[in-house]
Amino acid sequence: MAGLYFEELTVGRTFDHAWTRTVTEMDNVLFSSLTMNVQPLHLDEEFASATEFGQRIVNSLFTLGLMIGITVNDTTLGTTVANLGMTDVRFPKPVFHGDTLKVQTKVLSARESKSRPDAGIVEFGHTAFNQRGETVAQCTRQALMRKRPRS
């Protein structure tokens, strides 16, 4: 697997993820519909055009999921036991259809698990930027990570 083990996720390590993603209208409408979020800011162009945004904005939970998803290949693919939580979630700027997101991750803390000798808890700081370099999403994520198998 491409993911890193607990021992490789040292505090301060930073990842500038190469994967980027342009968010489409279909992403927003499908995600909002599948999650039964009928907020007109996401679905109704006429309604959204009269708001301070002047257009529909992308569902923030889609943005959160995309931000974390972009990080998986470089950090946790196949080495995560489980996500334990996400805190300090912020959306400083809206995401619009056609915006292209890139993500940076920093390892904020790491400690041995008290209950699982084969794992440790890593805290990641994720930040997503649009094509103009504006921060559009941030969160802190705690994950239970596998330790390198003993041979």
C-alpha cells in the first residue's frame, strides 16, 4: 500500500499533495441530493443569485470530504485503522462550480495508542486552496494509524 505507517508520520512533516480536483455542478447537485440536503444555496441558481455569493456555492461537506480524500494516496492509503474525529473545521471562503482545489497536510501530533500496541494516533492538519491560492477549507483530523509490521 502507498500509505505511511505511524512511525513515518513524524510531527512537522508536510505534504503538498499533487492530486488536484476541479469541482463540478454535478458533484455539488449529486452530493447534496444524495445526502438529502435541499439547501437552495446549493441547488437553486435563482435563489443563490440573490445572495451575497451571487451564485450557488458547493456543499461544504463535499468540500470537507474532497479535501481529506485528496490526502489519502500520500498519507493513509491502506494504513489507517479508523478516523477518530475531525475538529476545527472551517470554510473561510466559498467553493464555486469550476473551482480547482489543491491540498496541503501537516502532521500536528503523534502518540502511541494506549489500548492498541500495533497502532498510534496521528493528528493531521489539512488545508484546501482554490486556484487563486485562497484558503477554502481547513480541519484537524485524528486517525488511528497502523504501525509498521514486525518481520
